[in-house]
Amino acid sequence: MKFPGENFPGLRHGIIRFISCSCFEDQHHPPAQDDAVILFMIKSLMQCFDVLFPINLGPLTYICPESLIEKVQPGMIIQAPLRNKLTKGIVIDKNTSPPAAPLKELQVCPGEPAIISKSLLKLIRWMAGYYIVSEGLVLKQALPGELFTKTQARKGKREVSYDTNIDFPDIAKEDSLEIIAAINANAYRGFLLHAPSLLYEYSIALTLMRASRNVIVLLPDIAQADLLFSAAKDLCGERVSVLHGEISRGKRSEYIEGILSGRYDIVIGTRPALFAPLKKVSLIMVLNEHSQSYKIEEGVRYNIRDVAVMRGFTEKAAVLLSSISPSIDSYFNAITNKYRLLKHSTALRRPVIRIADMRFETKIKPGFSKAVYNAAQKHIKKNHKVMFVINRKGYSNALLCHECGHIEKCSKCDIPMVLYKSDNVMKCHYCSKNQPVPEKCSRCKSHNFDLLGSGTQRVQEHIEELFRIATMRFDSDNVKKKSEKKELSRLISGDFSRVIIGTKMITRQLTGTDHYALAAVLNADSSLNLPDFRAMEKTYQELSSIIDLVEPGGDVLIQTRFPESPLFRYLRSNDYASFAKEDLLLRKSLNYPPYAKLIKISFSGPPEAAEKIKDIIHISDPNIEMLGPAVSKNRRGLEELSIILKSVDRKTLNTAAQKIKKTFEHSKKVQIRIDVDPA
């Protein structure tokens, strides 16, 4: 038998002699030959540690050699044999009850002190349990890879810099007093700030950074993170670092090392900043907390905002969530006293909001009302900056046969393909399939087509034709590379283009520092009428972000066929509290979040899998409400089913989802994805 303590020959020999001479008197059972007893005795005297690797596994147990016993501690990066090669992982904790199987030994210790705090390790374990994934997968997706593999920064490569000569609004002293008091108390406390503008959010973040140490500031988009980073460096000097997906690996390594050494105690960024390895955290700020960009949809499907709150709780730190239109979930937590609701003392002049009723408006072009034309003409003549927003890419939403009514659809996904006139192709926005524009209908062979709806390309063509001006289009089709996105963002923010056309993506790229005289929203109904209980909330948030980009006294014109919706009344009066109250009443009547919890189970496989899943849920708890299964196609064109589980008891849902995962985790026929708190 191979013993796990072969590097401890003296220990093994001593145990054998002890057992032989002292412990047993029954000579019919020679203890020196009882390998199981020897194995147990050796393990009881050895030091064992659990190590977590950035792969889809839980912790694995290893023996610690005598030479490393004084050095190894939780949070340390260490090397250990995994699948026949040395792999870097993180020591989680001592294991006082190691498994009976033979164990491998920790091989290499860099001799550094613990670099991952106990509270951050605790957060990783919490995420694994809450989002029903392995701890190793959380480690892989959450912590920066540069913790395990350092890269040298290239010399002479400059960081992105922004013009920080920005007129940030002043923050009244009383607006930050409670937050600073919570920071000084070294105790968790959550705050929700209903801010008047994104610039105000930047301002209060800068105010708190200057007054505090050990701060994490999260933003939903890289352009916003870069701008705040530049402003914070001007204010706080070399204490400030930035972490997001567009920083080079070398620069990220440099920042990570600086954070570990304590040189940087302010971390600004997107998702990677949340898991910055600060030894101590005093304040976490989540700006624009309602943003859909905070919900991660691949791998571990978690909400950055919610994990930020949990990190604040484990770190005993203050957490500030802020938004011009808070998420209904966060607002509910505030009015039920889980967070402290903060209101600003700044009075701001707003733009004038008008609604164009598309049932009766004269149309100059398809989807383009005379009211929008008149407003745009007035501002363009004055050389003002004008923005047109339409949440459709391409030229036309669909190609309709005038004779038989057939719509050209994707053969994989069975959804209408979008026409791109400039490229003369039809594209599927789901699976990205391309095909030439047909010359005749695939059903009746007619050559007579109608174009349904408009996208950014068609709107751009209409505007340039109507006003005889050059425009700039901003959507994901013409911004494919990081360099293109940065360049286009700078052009839009400067004086290069007075008229821009874009999808809602434009509101994420503009940083709130550049204002327009007119914003025309051409298809507000596209998000308002989605089959989603959050449709009203998301539309309110999208429109609020657009309104925030319009200068005080400017014009916002919203085209809709549903002007009687209370949404528009609350937007015009800037009455978010009444909007939230009405939306919460509707959700309560339907038992939707925040009054109930949801888990989405998506799966592909044979039809009987759905019945098996239903049986597991029913046995787990008959009171769990099941919605579905709904049938759809994923991005690979494969059919997929999904079931929504709903209950007021989160633990009940979690238990049922764990059982489903365990049932199918080794199945080759059924693939399961679990999404806790789906967006």
C-alpha cells in the first residue's frame, strides 16, 4: 500500500513501533500489518489543507509537507499536482477530517503571505451556494487571472485618458454625512441614493473617495469607468487603480500587485474591480446600479450589484448603490428598511418631455413623425446637438412578401431576418447567420416585397435625406473592435458630429458629460410591450438614461402608440416614487419579485427530461410554482426548453435546483443551465 506520508518515513516508522509495542496485546492481530489503522494514525498527525483551483471543481485536499507547515495559510496561492501537472490554486483552509483515499502533497509555496482575505474566500463560497455552481468555477470567473499568472506591462504603453475638465455638480455636505459615519463605524450598512443625474453620481463617488480609504467603485461600462478613473487620479493621485476587460494583461498585473502591496487602495472598474484583492474594504459603491450590464449571462450567472452588497456585508463595509432610476428590487429594499434611502439636496432643471401619439401623428417617413421632424429641424438649424434613438439595428426589421404575406425567417432559429441594405444581406440577430437578400419570395416566387419597420441604417438614410446633413451612427454593427468603440465614443462626445443615430447602446457609451439639445426616441414601444414583468421598469430606466443626456431646458420627444401608459406620466413629472409604488402593486398581485423569488432552469435533451425535472420539483416541494416549459432555440440553433420556478421561499427553490443539477450533472444527453434571479 502507498501511504500519503512517504515524505515522513520517521513518522511512519514511529507509529508502527508504537502500535506494535504499546497499543495491542492481541498477538493474533499483528497491528504492524493493519494498513488501515496506520493510515488513520498517520493522517491524524499530518497537516492537510483544502485547495481550490480555477476550474469547474470544488476544493481538493492535499497533505502539507513538514517544510511548509509554518508557511501555508488560508488565502495563499500555492502549487499542487492536478491531473498529472503542477497547477496554481488557493489554499482555502485546514482540513481536520481528510478523506480516506490516498492524498497528494502540496509541492511549491512561493513564500508569500496570504493574499486573498478570509472575507473574499467567504464570498466565493457564498456565491457557489447561492448561484448553484462549483466554487472553482466562481474562482475562475471572479478573480483576475493575473493573480495566478503575472504578465509584465509593456513599456511606453499609455493608459486611456479623458478630459476631466468637467463641471461636476457640488455635493452638499449633508448628502455624504451618513455614509462617512457608516465607513468610520467599520460595520456593514447599505444605502440607496436616488441621484438627480449620472454626473451627480460621479461627484458623490469622488467626494467619498477623497474622504475614505480602501474603496471599490463599480460602473456598468468601460467608458464610464475610464472617465471616473481619470477624474479620481486628478483628485486622489496615485492611490487609484482601474480594472476592466480592456486593460492589457501586463497593466492589470501591475495594478493587482499594487493592490496587494497596499499602494493602491482605491479600485475603479467593471466586474473585475468587485473582486479586487484588497486586504480590507471600507466602502463599495455601485453607480448606475439598475443597469442590465451588471447581470452576467455566461458561466456563473450572477448579479454584480447583489454580490457587491454581499461583499460589503462580509467585509463589514458600507455599500452605496446609486442610480437616476433605481431598480425596483433595490427600491423595495430601501422602503422596507434593508437599505437607507438617501435623497439629494440638489435642485436641477430638467428638459421638456413631450409624447408623440403615433396613432394620429402624420408620418414624414416610416416610423418618423412630423412632430419629431419639426423639433429636429428647429435644433439642426441652430447647429445644436441632436440624438435619435431606435432600438433596432440594420435597415428593416423584416422582409414581407406583398402577395402572400410570407416573412423571410432564419432556417435555424425560425425568427425574422433583418435586412442590411448597405451590405445587401439578411442577418439573424440571434445566431448571426447571413444570407443574400432574396430576389423573389421563397414561398410564392413573387418579386413584390414590403419592408417592415426601421432600423438604425434606415433612420440614418431618412435623416440625411430630410435634412441634407452628415450624421453618425452608433450601434454594435459599426462598433466591432475596442479601438473603434473608443474612437467613435470620442467623436460623439466631441464636436465632430452634431447629429447621431443609435440604439440604447449609445446611452451606455456616453458618459453623462456631453449633453444634447434634442433626443428623439422613435420606438419606445419595442421595450414597453415585451413579455416580461420587468418591461415597464426597464423602459423607465432606458428613457431616464436618455433624458439625462439632454441639456436643461432641452427637448425630449417620445414616439408611442400607448400614450395613456402611466409610465409616461411619471416620466414627465419626474415622479419615480409613484411609478415604483404602482409597479410594486402590480407585481404583488401577480406574486413576482420582489415578493417572490425566481430560478430559471434551461435544458436541452430528450422530451422526457422535462417530465423528470417536473417530478423532481414536485417531490422537492409541491408548493413551488412552475411556469413552462417554454421552447426556444439557442445561439447554436438547437432547441432548448426552460422552466421558471417561483416561490416565496428562496431556500426551497435552491434545494429543488440543487437536486435537478445533481440528477443530470453526469448526463451526456441532458445539458442543464441554472439562472438564479433571472433578469
